Amino acid sequence: MRIRKVLFLVFTSLLVGFMISKPVLSMTEEEKWTQFKDAGITLQFITEDTPANGAIISLLPEFEERTGIKVEVTRANVSDVVTKLMLDLGSGTSGFDILYSPRWQVLPAFSDVLVDVRKFQEDPDLPHLPMDEFFESHLIATSFYVDKERQIGVPHDTSTMTWFYRKDIFDKYRDQFMAEKGYDWTPGPNITWDQYLEIAQWINENVSEVNYGAGHMAKQWNSIYCDFSNVFWAFGARGFENPETESYGVIFPGRCLWDSPEAIEAAKFYKKLITEVAHPASVGWDWASLGEAFSKGDEIAMCFNWQDYMMTFDDPIRSKVAGKVEAALMPKGKDGRSHNYYSGTGLTISGYLPEERQKAAWLFVVWQADIPVQKEIFKMGSTPVRKSAYEDPEVKQWIEEGTYPGAKIAPVMLKAWEPENIEFVEAKIPMFVETMIIQYTHLSYMVEGKETPEEAMKKIVEEVNKATGYTKLIEEQSRQ
């Protein structure tokens, strides 16, 4: 009996061990996408009103059919999106699940309550994203804050400042301009900023089709900050001592460098450009009103604006210059490089959500980055975030033929995103909004004649250093 009992215990132990160690099969690919089909989930997605999101929203029925998950979308301009997110996340709860998170405002303020998406990448029962499919600089800028091991977002859109110009005008007057000035004036990185100013002035004096050669977004708002940044970088200026303020972001950026000789030279140039050469209405234009002015056809021949505006300029219903507009890289800086302002944004997931909703939100994030959705973004007039979207045979044909506005502008964007050409918002720091307000306020005072360039740059440095805590740090060090 004792032998039987021992054998029974041994057999039972082996059986239990086998059952415990038996591998658990992960879900099939289909099951990963349908696991919430009967859960009755409706996700709330808050986003800026962009062409990329227009493409995604047009395809939402496909996502719902595939997953059973509904998505309700709140679309607004970027300022309203940021305000809503600050209030929502700041309340300690979340009315939104999927967040369009501007990296210079939302990431520094709430990085600790945004989900580290690596946990979804490591979950065998969820679909995954090949992160090497994103442009590295976009990934760093939109998806990390300070901690390089904690990924809190996924690249979502690719807003990039682009030089738009009237090809019909530049073709018509090319020979005349070259005879007078001695160089080909076709926009692109072969043109210096001094030449850009000269070209704009020449159009003012010689071209009857438009009132002015160039228009700018010099309104006292985020727009003048962006517009001036194009010149600022090109003249060799940098924002802060700590270079990672422009990529991963930092808690403390060090001293503000806006009073450097390069920054002051850039300010002098910008003031001359806005007050003596550009369309006088530039001081009241943001990117939307600048886009409208260019679309009118008789106001300006050139502008710098976000690449998404190609969709507007190429639309015969909304634009009188449809079929006449080309895009180019930004002018050449003092260092011989073209400096192209990238302002893309990532999607993040609120950490206040229950685990099931987080996973459902992740399904949406993966789906919107899938190639069929990315290809739709070309059709809507923008440029997608996945590298392989540009290698798709159909897309290559679109690019070659200029079939859609997004495809038409894609070659310029791919050049703009090369490491030697791309630039970022200069300060991914907790106090960015406060410092930006300081900067655009004094830039406006400068173009209005209330301050000289030297005064404006000096006051910016004084006030920004106080805002970041640099002034207090130096005072404390001096007392030690």
C-alpha cells in the first residue's frame, strides 16, 4: 500500500508540474484585434484639426468594424486642445483616452501620468508597432520626455515648415531677375536669407501679379515665435545651454542664449524683413490667415507655412493659385545648411484609464499608424509618419505623378527630415509656455518699434532666466 501511495503522489506531482509548465498559447492576430468586440467600449480621442486626422476619421468605420470599438473624436485648434488636456489631466481623472499631445506642452507637464507604451509592445496578446519604422528624430521628439527608457507616445503627424512659392511667377520673371542680379532665384537651399530678402523686394518693385513678394506669420502669438525661429536657427543662434531641450527635453535648460551675437543679428534681420519688405499685414497674420492670403493669388508670391497647407493651395475651390504652387526647403543658413522647423506631435494614452481601456486605446494607436491608414494621409494632403509608406509602389507612383498634395510635397519633406536639415521647437521644458509668451511678446514689441532688437533679446533673456529658475540658481551660487 505504501508503495502505491508513493507512486500515486509522484504521478500526481508530475501531472501538476506538467500542467503548470504547459505553455500558454498567445492569441492569434485576429483575436488580438477582436478581444474587445463585445465589451461595448467607446474611446474618446482629442486631436488638432489636421489633414492627417481627417484621413484617420474618414476611416474610423473600418476600425470599428475590425475591433468592435467605437471612437468619438473631439477636434479643435492646437491651443484649445492643449487647454482641454491641461484641465483634463490636471484634474486627476481622464475624460479622454487617446491624446494628441504637443511635445513642448503636454509631455513636460504630464509625462508621469501618460502610459509607457513599452508595456503594450511587450504584451504577447496585443499587436505591436515596429518603432524603427518611424523617423528617429520624430520618435525622440514626440515620444519621450527626459527619461530615454520610458516611451510615452507614438509619432502621429509631421508638421514641418515649408517654403511655398508661385512657380508661375518665378518661371515668368526668372530670366529678367537673373539678368539683373546674376543668380537663379528658384527657391530652395541654394538661396541664402539675404537673397530671400532681395528676391522679396524685387518682386515688390517689378511683379504686377501680386502686391508683395512675401508674407509672414508675425502676429503676436505662437506664430511669430515659429516665424522668427526660422531665421534664428539659420543665423546660428540656439535657445539654451542644454542641447537636449530640443530633443528628449530637460527639467532645467540652463541659461537662455537669446542675447548671443547670432541671436541679435537674427533679430535685426527679422525686423528689417517684417517692417521694410514683407506684406504690411504680416504683423497680424498667423499661419491660417497667411495661408488664406497666399490662396487669394494677388497678395503674395512666397510664404513659409506648415506643409499641410499644400492641400489648401492645390484645391481649386479654396485657392486661386491651384496648380501654380511649388514647395522647397528653407533658405540656406550661415552654416550652409537649410534649417527646417519640425513641429510634429505624438499620440499618448492616459494613465488614469483602467487597464482594459488602455489596451483598447493601444489598438487604435497601432491601427492609425498602419500602412493603409498612412496611405490615406497622402490623399488628404499631408505626409505620414511611417518610413515604409514612402516605399509603397502605389505611393511612389503618386509621388512621381504628383497625384495628391501630400505625395506632391513628400520629396521635400524627406529632405527636410534628414538629420542635417531638421530643427525642433527649442525648449521641451516644464515652463515652455511661459517662456514662449515672453519671447513672442518682445518679438512683437520689436517689430512694432517699441524695442530695438538688442533690447528685445536682452529682456527675453532676463525674463526667461527668471522663469526657468536660472537667475535664482546663479544668485544662490554667488552667496555660497
